[in-house]
Amino acid sequence: MQKGIPQIMDVTSIKSILHYLSNKILPSKFEYAQQPEQNTIQICLRGINSINWLEVSWQGDCARILKIEKPAKMGTNSTLAQQLNYGLKYMALVSIKQEKFERVIKLEFAKKPGDEITKYLIFELMGKHSNIFYLDKNLKIIAAGKQIKPTQSRFRTIATGSIYTEPPQNIKKEPSEIESFTDWKKTISIIPQSLNKCLISNYQGVSPILIDQLEHFSNFPKEKLMSKSIETIEDTDLKKIFNIWKLWINRFKNNIFNFTSYANNFYCVWYPDESNPRKKKTDLADEIFRYYDHFLKLKKIEALINKIDGIIFKQKNIEKKNFNQQNKLLTNSENHETYKLKADNIFLESDLKKSNIVEAQKLYKKSKKLKRARALIEGRINIYKNRIERLEEFSTMLENLCFLNIESKKITIDLLDELKNEVCKEFDIKRKNLKPNQKRTIDLTSSPIEIYSPQKLIIQIGRNMRQNDLISFKLSKRGDLWFHAQECPGSHVILKSSSKSADDIDIQLAADIASFFSKAKGNIKVPVNCVKIKDLQKINNGGIGCVSFKNKEIIWGNPTRGKEYMKKNCHFKK
């Protein structure tokens, strides 16, 4: 899967969003709040002509405020959401404030526009120190995103019922448009160090993101000018940085913003996009939302993959441990013949005593017990063996989903969620993070992968166990062909040949694809079972997607060929 790190939302990005919101959604009526994640709140605001959703996160590595699309209903029972819904219901959002270069946002609420402010929502988006506060008219904390004890911070404590105090004051110099180059250079040269550190340590509102932007727009990215000591930089180069610096201040203070993306992980809200004068002007809030939505989904995908992989790994270790224990018991039970032989030898003795008879009876009893146990133990061994094989299948399904990283991220997340729920349900694993009102399954009727063969026949590939079951028994017809790697975990593949006979090219391609979507995809060739749908059956009391069949034909599949065909011909929904 594709990985990436989103750009941190610095003070300039925050101000651009707030300026947009102030013009677009004020005044608005508070409608609803929900908390989908521990460090994220979503708020619905009803304006005169529209309904808007805000998402604010105080997550340390991605603190943000965004205008978002209508989200799924989730996290309505959290304490914070309930308090907001109770205290802010039908109240008007009358102002959105941000002081100069601070990353503190204040939302003010009144019964109606023009009335006294009686409630506040304050968001502090300051990296690991980010937080949310719900305050009454006296600035008393009704609720907070996270409490801070005196032992955790020497600057301020945060507790329900206490009076809100602002973060420590920023004592750095405020950037100014009227400041001369000479004064600017004098300020940043007080302590000789790299230019980026000089700017960050002396001026408010300067972030590592802004440093990168200044360097980029001054045409110095290759020279890495910002990392050089200020003493070694010529005035001519410094003036180029200074001119861009002044442009940033001007656009920041006059609220002149536009969204421009310069790379997959780099955007700017203040530099004019002059590369294409005919470029259609885009909505800043929508663009910023799409940017963070992209990376947040990538992050969620990565987290889900690691979660599923961890669940499978842990469960596999449990099943292997049980398997080995039963094998040990089976080995010990092999002594049942020895105990029987000892008993027989006792009865062959000429001078047989009562104590000898009792001992022999005990040996016979132990022998019979061990013999009966062997059948039970062998049954348990088969169960644990099947469970380990089943986990291997789930692991292969996860690998297949990771290959399909060109898929829509939303669909990928849904399918990973479905796969995780399948594993947890089948092995009775408690799902800690499943919300009470969260759906446990998704509609998979349109989810299986579908491509066309060279002869324009549809080939379906299951992306998880439910899809395997779906395409093999619910969507298939009598004339279709079923493919699966022989004695190897993998996806079910269906060649839709009920309306039109498949030729050798189609059959070979289906076998190639089945070999690629299997655990054996690293091999040069893989034996693949080809079965008519009428000869396919579900296994009673087996897991989802478990099948039995007869009249199979073995076709050797080429995983590399299957992979290349998928890359060229598989086009996913966006």
C-alpha cells in the first residue's frame, strides 16, 4: 500500500480555513455533534442556505480543522458529544476567532445573533499539546478533550470545573510588512545558526512547513539554503528569501488565500499559482479536505493492515501451540500397547497374587483410556490444523488486498474492515474498537473484482471469504467455471462461461489469475483446480468460502502472467 505523511496544518493553513468559514457559514445554528474517534469531533451547523460539517482533531501528529462532507453516523454516545448536543442545541455560532499568529481557535455561541455569548468551543491545534475545550460564559471548563494533571505539566492544569487559562504567551517577534531587510537580518542574526532555526526561534507563526515553502518559492530547494548557517549566506540570496517572506506576511494579514498543490505531500495556501493563469479556481476548503482525506485514509489503511496482520499472527501462534500440545499428547498415547503388554505379562506369571491382578487391571484400564483418547486427540489435531490453514487463507486475502492499492481508498478500507470482522468472527476474537452503532458488514454485491478476458468473458475474483462464497454460489450459473490454486490458500476465481463457451485462452488466463491470487504466487508455475460450477459444493459446518468438488481438471497457472494482465486490464471504481 502507498504510504505518506501529511503536511502539518500550520498557523497559515488554519487561518485560511477560518477565513473561509467566517465568510461561508456565519451565522449558523448548532445541530449535532459526534465523536468518531478518541481525538476527533465532528459538528453539524445549519446555515441560511446550507448544512455544513466541521471536523476538528486534536490528534498530536495530525491536528486539524476541516470542512468535511457529511460523515457516517458514529460516536454519538461519547461523553463529549453528548455534552455538546445537550448544551449547544439550537444555539447560534456567531463568531470564529483566531488571535494573530496563534494556533488557538475560538468559536462563540449565543442564543441568537446579537445576544450575549454564553458558550465557547476552543480548539488548540499545537502538535502534541493539541486539545479541545467546551466552556460556559464564565470560561469554566464543562468538558475537555484530555485532562492534564499538575504532575503532567508545570505550565497549566486542565480539569473539568476549573477556569480555562490560555496557553503560555508567545514572546517571539511578530512578523511585519513594514520591517526593513536590514532590521529583519539583524533580528535573525542575533544567534548565528542555520537560517531555518533563526527564523523559527525569532518570529511568530514560522513553522517547518513555512520554511520549506519559503525555500521552494525562492528557487533554492536544491541548494538547501535554509539549512546553511546564516553567516555563510550572501545578502543577495537572503533578499530573495526576504521578498517571499514579505509576500507571505501580506497575504496572511490581508486574508488572501488560495490552495496550490506542488507535490503529493506539499501544499500551500498563500502563494499565488502563476504556473497556469487559465487554471480553474478551486474551493480552498474542499481542496484542503481532499488533501487530508487522502492521507488519513492511507493512514487508516496502513493501521488496518497492521491490525489484521497482528490478529492473524497472534491467533496462528495460539493454534500452533494447541496443535503441538495435542501432538505431544498423541505421542504419549502411543504407550497404550505397552501398558496392555505389561498387563498380559502379569497374567502369564505362575504365582499370581491378588495385588498382581489389581495392578494388571489398572494397566488394562489405562491402556483402554489412552486408546480412546487417541481418537479424540486426532480429531482435535485435525481441527487445529484446519484452523491454521484457514488463517493462512486469511493472510493470503490480506496480501491480495494490499496488491490492489490502486483501488478506491474508501472501498479498500471497507474491504479491510470486512476481512478483519471475518477473522474475528470465525475465531471468536473480541473486537474492541467496534462502535455499538457501527455496521459489522458492508454491501458486497458490487465488490468482487471483475475483468474481461481476451474473448470478452467476465472473470470474477473474490477479495475476501464472503466474496468467495458470493461469486461461487450466489452469482454463478451452471455453465460457469471455478478456479482455485491446488491445496493452497487463495481467492476463488469464476470464469462466466454460462452464456458463451470459454476457449483455451480464457481458461488459461483464469488459471493464471487464480495462481497469482494465491499463497503460491511467488512460484513460476502453480497447479490450479478447474471445476464446473455444478460439481462445486459447500462444506457443511465449514467456514465461509469452504468448498468441496469433484471432476477437477488441473491447469498450470503462471502467476507473473496473471499479475501483468491484472495491471493492464483491471480498472477500479474511483
